[in-house]
Amino acid sequence: MTQENMTIRQMCDVFDVTPRTLRFYEAKELLFPIREGQKRLFTRRDRARLKLILRGKRFGFSLEEIRQLLDLYDMGDQQQTQLSRAIEVARDRLDDLIVRRDELNDAIADLTEQLKWGEDMVESMLEHKDAAQ
């Protein structure tokens, strides 16, 4: 193993993923480790791709969107196409996240209000029960 390549265990430790995750991304043809028998060696390119995959997943991109963005890397235009498409997908995703955040904020406010109402009702019932005794 050279400094350029990492074993599956090293990749798991560095990126905090499981071997199953790495094998899954390999099966989906998102990573292309060098195979030496049963051993997998991940190159610097694999590490860069995994970093982008994990970032994309964190932002809620689908694996197909991530694949398409990764495939644009080799267009030969100094990643201009890849970056332009990434910006487009990211803007759409950001819009979706903002809508979801607003919906969550509304749900949180509504639930908070309902909890307060329920707590007030229970307290009122307890007061009436104590007063009746």
C-alpha cells in the first residue's frame, strides 16, 4: 500500500463510514477501488469522490444526482460544467430545505400551542378535582 492508496479499514476510520457503505457505493459504481484479490485499495480520486458523496447525501441529494455530478468531472472543461450543474442542483435543494424548514417551524409552533393547551386543561382539571374534595 502506498500513501496514495488506503485500505477499506482506513477509509472507514477517516470518513466514519462502514465497510458495507463503501461496498454499496462501489456496487453503485460511485467508487472504483483497485482490487488485489479480496483487498480493496482506494485511491485519492476515490477519497475525493467519497467526500463529495457524503456531502451530497448530507444535503439530501439523491445518489443519481450525485452520480451525474461526479460523472461531469471528466468533461475536459476544468469542471465548469460540473460546477454549473452542482450550483443548479444545490439551489433547488436549498429551496426545498427552506420550504421544509418553514413547514417544520409551523408544525413546531402548532405542537407547542397544543401542548400548552393540553397542559392547561390538565392543570384546570386537577384544580377542579382538588376543589371538589
